[in-house]
Amino acid sequence: MRRPIGPSSWLLGELSLLAVALASILVNSEMLAVQDEFQGAMKKFVLLAAYCFFFFLVTTVVRPAEV
């Protein structure tokens, strides 16, 4: 019998996505600063983090029977 994917699996995936996105910004921070795009990149990262938080909140609060 297969175990259903729980919030912990989704949380690990979301944290991995956020870590890769942040690493990408940090690695390219010098070029982003030269092109005056660093602030925009950080705003998009914060928006991505908010979407991930909202997704995690919905997946933990809503029961499968309610969908």
C-alpha cells in the first residue's frame, strides 16, 4: 500500500525551490547590480516565497474530503 504524499514532502520541495532561486540571485548578484535588476529580483523572490507559503497553508488546512 502506498503512503500518500504529506505536507512534509511538499514542504521539502518548496524549500528546495526557494533555496535554488535564492542561490541563483546570490550567484548573479554582481551582474544584477550592474544592470540595476537586483531589487526587482528580490521582489520576485519575495513573491515566490509568499506563493509557496500560501500553497503550504492551503495544503495543510484543507482536508482531501473537502475538495
